[in-house]
Amino acid sequence: MTVNKSSEASVGEKNKQKIVQAAEQVFAQQGFKGSSVQQIADTAGLPKTNVLYYFKTKQSLYQAVLQHTLSLWNSRFDQAQATDDPAEILAEYISEKIDMSRTHPLSSKIFAMEILNGGPNLDTYFNHEQVSWMKGRVAIIESWINQQKIVAVDPYYLLFTIWASTQHYADFSEQVTRLRGEKMKKVDFDHAKRTVIQLVLTGCGLTVPLCYQSSQ
Amino acid sequence: MTVNKSSEASVGEKNKQKIVQAAEQVFAQQGFKGSSVQQIADTAGLPKTNVLYYFKTKQSLYQAVLQHTLSLWNSRFDQAQATDDPAEILAEYISEKIDMSRTHPLSSKIFAMEILNGGPNLDTYFNHEQVSWMKGRVAIIESWINQQKIVAVDPYYLLFTIWASTQHYADFSEQVTRLRGEKMKKVDFDHAKRTVIQLVLTGCGLTVPLCYQSSQ
DNA sequence: CGAAAAGTAGACCAGGAGGTCAGTTTATTT
DNA sequence: AAATAAACTGACCTCCTGGTCTACTTTTCG
């Protein structure tokens, strides 16, 4: 079995990717139960049977989509240290998260729906990866508080606030669009970014780094 | 067996109410398409046909549930004036919204799902009620800025931030619970409340009213 | 009382769902 | 070129869904 990587991987893997992408779209719009394999197949431009050939069940396809979503969520905050500048780290984290809402809204929506439904497909992720990530970040924030680099603020609720107010622009984009009267463009996301950074950082007793200040 | 209104209304209305309540539970957990009329009927302790007797279609039942949800969302901010104290108004608004997340999480979840699915059942609501509400609140915030009562901050993104970071505790309660290790109790909600108030108000250049300050 | 209206409920139906199977086409290896 | 493996697909099956129909019981109220 010599390995012709490009073709071996390409035929199958390429289709798999195409299916996952189509599934992402459909799942994000209709939820897991609301989406049909047929619909996903149509979106991918393949017969239904072909989709089931690559993913034995609808659920395993969904889990592949979810996995792909989770794989996107790395950030510079992951490697933050107690010695780092909180203003810089937090501002960049908020910036990254809002960029994610702009560039990968479907992923955010799928995750949101999964949580709303009780997160039945997230056991391992939650019980290990995210919990330990959280503990690490909380420890760093606490140490910033102890060093009096930032005002005393509960690290959990601080992080929840950051998540909520950044993911909001992906998950609730429909509402945001209708209320503003037009779709958010890149400049609007940047505007939102600066607003959230201003609120959170000032709220923590920090000065907003120059590059994130509202360009008057 | 005299004509007593309470019983006339009670047989039908009481059942209707019971059904709506059951539907709220089921819809919030499984979404519209994920819920079956049978499941709602079982939850309400009635035969399926009986549910369809009161609500001709699954969708009309869903709309009744959604309507009930929207009817809960009144707040003191609705009547706010440019002459009011922004610190007080905003703090109370945040407080009210977090209370809603605690006392009516199902409503919040149903609304969130509706938006995630593109809000197909919210046309009239959005195009009239909420848009005009928004315009009114934006005007007041802008006037606060002009009076230099608060720092310059985009009213839209300020309101989105408040919504996001308060509703988060209902919509993402599953995630919050798993990350914290235990369910949020009333004290925890109050703690979150103070955190959000601190962040937002300080971020707007305001002083947190005494009654909302973190009781050290 | 007695009729009409309101409420309850089982049997049933058409349609769409996820998934299987058996058979065909295409690609890869020797 | 032959053989083997991978990719593909139409026909089909079972199960569940929202919703209807019909018939029965209970309430209401002149």
C-alpha cells in the first residue's frame, strides 16, 4: 500500500469536508433535530446516501461539526501569565472573540444551540478541557487582583460577561440586524469591539491600550 | 352549578394555561422542531388530541408560548427620561434583567432559540414594538451623553452588552453550571448582578449606587 | 328537564424522517 | 489487464410526526 496522499485523502476527505461545511450551515440555522440529512445532502450537492456513507449517522455528523467548532477556539489568553499586562491580554481576548463572531458565526450559533439544549454532546469537552481552561484563567485573574493590577472582580462573572457580550454578535445577529436596520459590517464589529473593551477594561480599573481606544 | 365565571373560564382557560406551561418547558429544552405535541401533552398530563383541541396547530401553540414570553419583558427603563439618573436606571435595568434570568429562564431560552433560528415568528414584534423601544432608549442614552452624565459610548452596543451579559445566565445556564461546579443560587445571581453592574456603570464613567455595590 | 355547547379521547392517515441494502461505478494496486 | 478496494446511489423499510375524524361524556343554561 503505497501512499498517494493527495488522492487518497482528497476523494474522501474532500467530500467529508464539503459535507461538514454544508452540515454546519444547516445545523446552525435549524438546530440538530430541525435539520434533515436530506437537506444537508442537498446543500452539499450530493445524494443523501452519500452523506450517510461518510458519516454513518446524523448524530456522528453533528458531532464532527461540533468538534470542528471547538477546534477553532484557541486564543492568546490560553497562554497568558500572571506577569502579563491584564489590559493588553483582556483587550486582545475581547478583540479575538468578536472577530470570531464575525468570521465564524455559524460555529458560535451551533455551540449556543448545543448549550441551550443542555449540551448532551459535550461531556468530555466540558468535564476536562474547558473546566481546566477556566480554572487556569481564573487563577491568573485572581493573581492580577492580588497584585492590584486590576480591581477586585469575580473572575467567573468577568469571563462570562466577556463571552456573552462578544458571542452575542454571532448568536443574536438576527436581532442585532433588525434593531440596527442593517447587517453588521467589519467597521461595525470593530466599533462594537471598542465599546466592549472600553466597558470591561474601564470596569476593571484599567486603561484602554491606545490601539483599542475609540478613534474619535 | 350557578353561573360562576371562575368555573366557566377555569375549565378551558386553566387547561390552556397548563398546556402553555408544559409547552414552555418542552420547547425550551428541545426547540420548536425538536418538540413533539405528544411530549407536550404527556408533560401536561393530557391526551394529545386534547392539546390540539385548544391549539389547532403546534405552531399556534408555540406562538402562544412566545407571546407569553414577550409579555414578561417590561422594565422600569421603559419609562426612563433624559432627566433621570443614568446610574440608577442602568443599575436597576441590569438588576431586573438578571432577576428575569433567574426567575424565568425558560422564557429567555425560548426567545434565544427563536432568534438563533432567524426569528421567523417575530416579525410584528421586531418591526414595531422592539424597534421603537430601542430608538427611545437610544435617544435617552444619547441625551445622557450630551449632558455629559455618562461617557461617550455607542448606545446600541451598550444595550447589546447589557442584554448579552444578563441573559447569559439563563441561556447558557448549562455551561455556567458545569464550569462553576454547581447550580447558580440566588446569592450567586446577586453576585453576578453586582459584577455586571460594576463593569457597565464604571465603564460608562458612573459611580455604582450604594445598594448595588459589592458588599465586601 | 333537555338541548346545545364544550371538553375528552381512541383510531387512524399521509408524509417525512433516519437508516439499510444490494448493486453499480470509479479508482488503485499488482 | 485483471483484481481488489473505495466510492457512489436508487429503491426500500420502519418508525414517528402533526393533524383529522368520529363518537362519547360532561357542563352550561334557558
